Amino acid sequence: MQTSEIGYNSKVEGDVVLTTVDAALSWFRANSVWPMPMGLACCAIELMAVGASRFDISRFGSEVMRFSPRQADCMIVAGTVTYKSAGFLKRIYDQMPEPKWVIAMGACASTGGMYRSYAVLQGVDNVVPVDVYVGGCPPRPEALLDALMKLQKKISQQPVLQNITALHLLDKKEEVAA
Ligand code: SF4
């Protein structure tokens, strides 16, 4: 009987996959980004839409929105960052474990947007390092998904083992110097 080639077939696909540990770890990392939703204004509504069934962020492995910084690795800043909120935003970012990333969602988070006022920070990159900027006021949910895919590409190009080895060597050097 002829077997279908649609779907997984171990005879067609083979039982062995060759890769490097670094490539595998980067792939795991890139496809399990857990966001820390930092909804500060209207852009947060679009951020919520991304989690709903129509856009379904879980297709990208990022549906686990954590409201605890210790369980999140990607801060999504959605909305206007005032000087008053910049302080706690930075504190939450500092509490997130390494490695961590930031997406600035919308004109306000990226540049201050239309608010050239004494109360508004002119871009969240004044307090935290931003990996991907999303334009628009507000950006559509698809734009955020596009940013997430760009971040995934960036993460998958970052070596994991090399960085761990470099950190380990740095620790050793500091131990010797102390
Ligand atoms: S970019 Fe537009 S939609 Fe987003 S927070 Fe600013 S004013 Fe609101």
C-alpha cells in the first residue's frame, strides 16, 4: 500500500537531524519569547488584540504574557512613556533576567510621538535598550507580529554557547585579578 507523503513520514524525512547545539538553543530561544506587556496607553489595545484569536500571537510561541518580570524576556512597551512611568518601567526591565529584549511599539514609545511636552519621555530608548521599533499611531497588530518576527531573526543569530563561554572566561579573569 502506498503511503501518503503529506505530513511526517519517517522514511521520507529520515530519523536523523544534524545541527549544532548553538543553532538548536537559538531556535528554542527565538520561538519561546515570553513578553512582559508594558501597556501604558492606547497602543496597549492593539497589543491585546495580538493575543486574541484573530491575530493569535501563540503561533509564534509568545502567548505566555507574564506580568512578573522574572518570568519574561521581552518587554513590549505599548504607549506613551511619561517621566513618571519611566522610573518603574526601568525598574521592571532591570528585574527581568538576561538575555532580554525590548520592542518599542508605536510612535509614542519610539519617539514620544505627538507629545512634545514636559511630561513625556522622547523615546523609551532613553532608559532601556530597544531592539525593534514599530512605527504607527497606533500600529496594527500585524505590525507588532512583524516586529516579533524581526526579533526572532535577531535572537536566532545570537550565539548562545559562545556568549556563555565568554562570560565564564570573564568571571575567571575577575577571580584571578581579585
Ligand atoms: S502611538 Fe498613538 S495609539 Fe500609540 S500610545 Fe501613542 S497616541 Fe496612543
